[in-house]
Amino acid sequence: MTRHANLTDERVVHEPIRYHTTGRHHFRHVGGHGTVALVEPATAPIPLFTEPLFTEPLPALVVAPDVARVARPSLVGQLTLKRSIPSWVLVVLVAATCAISAAPTLVSTAFVIAEGAPTAYLALMPVWALMIAMTTDRSHRRHDVSDSDVDRILATLIATIAITSCQLILGRIGAIGEFWHAHLLSVIAWVVALSILKFGSRSAARIRVAWGFLVLCFPPFFLLTGQALGGSVLVYGALTAFYGAVAMFLTLRDTRVKWLVAPAFFALAFAGTYFLQHASAPVAYLAPSAALTGLTVALFVRSPRHHGGAVVPKHSLLTVAIVVALAAIVGALPQHLISHTPRADLIWVRSDWVKLLNKTSLSVGKPQVFAWGPQVMGEGGSVVRYRLGSGKDVAFLDVFSTHDYGRLTEYCCGLWYASAPPPDVQRPFISDGSTIRQTAQMGNQYSPPEKPGDPAWVAHQWLWRYQSASGPVYQAIYLLASRDEKAPENVATPSAPSVHTGILAPMAALIQDHAALHNPTHYDSKTLDVMSRQIIGAAQVKPAQ
């Protein structure tokens, strides 16, 4: 087999070749010139090199590994692998775990709002706070560092200390806890802790405007302001609109449109409340502000463009599962719930039940009407006191009447009888619609007298309703007696809550360690038990047989 050399190889020696015009080629040889006739051009033999052309070994052929044979990460590795999770997923995680951990508390709050409580704005507060937080520029500043370990420690401390303290404090502040909605403090603590854990402490700190808005939404601020302005449905609806306008202003604070949107929000929401004030209270309070909030989000709210690398910390599936499990555990633990009785569980009584008491062994004194009643109980509401006598026993009957049952869920459990610490509720009120199974009992046995002559009292409390020409009237009844046998007339007088009695004094009582907290005085309530049964028996409408 003939081998041909590669003529392009530099190691092949090429002789000069000249082509003849007649088709003959001349080859120059050492001894002269010769002419050879060729059938095809340039097929003269060329000496070949006998040595190998490549002296270096060929590189080994690299074969791609079989993808199917690559070892997959173990289950533990997959669970502990940190992944980038979108911010909106983390927001959903925070909201979902918050709902799981505080489900009983949130459900009881929803029932109170559905009954027409003036603090219906609490239903929109999470949405407004989230809008403010999501429109905050959380970009990292220069020299930011990773604080994952610090975040975990800080989140754990906040969640543990705040939630535990909240449950302990609720046992000490008694009746004032319902007025404060103090049970929601543990919910906020959970949100703060989880925000630090999932978004980082620096990002959580940068949404301080949202945290400040939550402080502004402290229920006593809302209730006391509405009370000072008259306490009508329109007033509380206007306050809800104002809170919404503030939220819109803070949400759009980096844009010029805020000066237009916030006033327009308040004006339109107030107008909506005005036209809906005769509808059910939850609709009047929430519908206008909720509709305008959705419209504002659709037209104006946009997420900010973060500058400087606002990076959300990575999280593993294991940490997410742990957070969900902890939320379920916290939700299963005993929690403080609002003392709430649905209006359907209230018994019906006669509208003239006070006159019917004269047919019993009780003697009823002249009514004492308190002028501040409509401010707290709403339009058509009242607060009236009667002196009752039964032989040598003396008691006082305080009747709080309102057309808006939600008022009795906000102002309940002895809030009217200010003391520090607040009145202690020893047992709850229980009713099933046909019978009052148990009256609530409370008193100031944990409150030391600030000066000689301060009243020491105990009370029974219950709720019922009667039908009037203008609709159902709901009443909270307080039957008070003195714990001092030498001063049977010395009992607490009801008064409207104020900044001092509703906020400052209870906070001061929490800080101080009163001796009465460890040595409470006791009172035999048999006399009140007998009087309570007489009043309920005379007033209740007996069900048809």
C-alpha cells in the first residue's frame, strides 16, 4: 500500500519544480536537467521520514461521568441546605405562623369585632402595617455584616420573654386587660421575633415606621379619644378613617402623591361611614376604610427599588419546619382569651324589670344617672345606679345600657371601678340563652387602700337584653357590696375610663409590688348570691312551655 507524505508538513523537503509549456515538467537534478513525460502532474516520488512524527504521548481521553451515577444529597443535606426564599414567601410564612400560634386569641378578637366593638380597626391594622413595611427601603448600608447568629438569639429572647411576660401580666392587670386588648401583645411579639429571624435584625429595624404605627394603634388611645369626642358610631368610624389615612401617608411617604391620597382617603372614608352609620356597626366601621385601602394598593402602592444589595437571608427547609412546629406548640398552649359572650346567649328580660323588683323583698332607691353614660355607651346609652336594701344588707345596682352590644365587650369586667391594681375577676359570666348559669365575681381585694376610707368592695356582674321600641337594648349589671361591715355604704362609684385610670395607674401597679397581692382580703358573697338570684328571677322573661 502506497504511503503519501503530507506535503504541508514543514519536515518534508520540497524540490523546486518547473512546468514546461509543452506539458512536460523539468526536474533539477545534481548532474543536469532531464525531461520526463508525465501523464499527471507532480507525482514524483518524495522521500519519506521513517521516524515517527509525534514523539510525545497522546493526551488521555477524558470521558464525561455518568450523571445518573453522581451521588445525590442525603435527606438531611436537602433539609439543611440554605436556599434563597422570595420576600413575599417569608411574609406569608410570618402571617401563617402568627395565625397558628395565636389562633384562639385571634378568633376571640374576631368575635368581639363581629359584635360591633368600636375597635374594629384592629382587623385592618395588620394590613396597614404590612403596607408600611413592604414600601420601606430596606437596602443594606455600608459595612453591613451577616448577623444570622445574633438574629436567632435576639428572636428567641424576644419571643420567649415577651410572650411569657404577656401571659403573666394579664393575670395581674385583671379587668384592664380587656380594655388594653393586652392579649394581642403576644401576637405582636411573635411577629417581631419572626421578622428578625427571617428578614434579619437590620431589616426589621429599618421598618421602625411600621412598628411605630402599631404603637399608635394601642386600643386605649383609640377608645379614649373616641370617648372624648362623643362616642358615637360616626365618631369611631371617623377615627378608623383617620388611622387609615395615616397608614396611607406612611405607605406613600417617599412619593408626592401622599399629600393627595391621605386627605382623600379620610374624606371618602368618613363620608362612607356617615352614610352607613345606621347599618350594622362592623359594616359602618370597616367597609369604607377597607374598600379605600384596596383601591389605594391597586393604584398607588409599589414596592421600592432597593439599593446597596438588600439581600434576604437564606433559610433551610428545616428552619422553616421548626418555626411552623413551634407555632403549633404555642397555639396549643393555654392562652388568655377575651371574656366574650355572644349576644345570642343572653337571656331576655322585661323592659320594666326595675319596677318589678319592688314586688320582691328588695327595696329600690331613687336612680342616680351619670352624665357621661352616652359618651361611653353610645347614642341612647346610659349609666344608672340604684341603692338596694334587703333587711340589714345594703348593695348598689349599677346598670349600663346600650343599643350597641360591642360597647359592652370593650368596657367590661369592672373597668368602671378604677383601682390599682385593677379589679380582679375571680370567675367569668356564663349564660346559654335561656339561663344565667353563673354570674361573674370581681373585687378590689388585691388593691391596697391609698388612704383611709377608700372603698373595699366586691361585685357580681352579668349581661342580658330586652326589646324596646327602637330595637334590642343590651345591659351590663353590676351588683356591688362593701367588704367592710362597719361601712356598708362605702363602695366604688363608677366613672368613665381616663388616661390616668385606664393607662397610667395600671402600668404603675405592674411595676410596684403591693403587699395586697400576697395577702388579699376575702369576702363571703352569700348575700350577693341571694340578691342576684332575686333580681334575675324577677326580671327574666319565662320561656313558653
